[in-house]
Amino acid sequence: MNIIAILGSPKGKGNGYKAIQELETYLKIKDEINFKYIFLKDMDIKNCKGCFLCVSKGIDMCPLKDDRELIEKEIEKADGIILNSPGYVYNVSG
């Protein structure tokens, strides 16, 4: 089984990372599991410009060339996904 953990913390390896590592250790006791970590702080992710080319002409026409496609491919290959975001003022981070 392949699990991907996507961490949204700007700090990287903080408490969220530690919690996922504990979960990884527990799950590996139960089954053979491969974990992959993606730290969004290390990825090149640009803000959408609202041009709607992806909607009108297809995602391949998106003018933004960043790591979105790489992340999507990793998600598609995974059997399970863990999303982690720090809590700021009782809400997830941007």
C-alpha cells in the first residue's frame, strides 16, 4: 500500500510531521506500507490567475507551469492520502 502525506506547514518538520511519523510507525506494524512525504513549502506552487483556460480549453492549457502536475501524479498513484495543515486561529493555513 502506498500512502502520501502532504504537509502544508511553512515550518516543515514540526508537530504535524511528528504526528504523521507516529501514524506511519503504527501502520507499518499492521501492514507493508510505503510512505511518501511532500512538503508544500518546498514545492513551486503558483497562485491561480483566474483566466479559466483550464476550464474552457482543458488543464493542459493552464499557463502556470509549477509543481501542481507532479503533486497530482503522486496523489493518483497513492492508495491513501494524509493532508496535514497547522491550525492558525482555529482554522487551516492558507
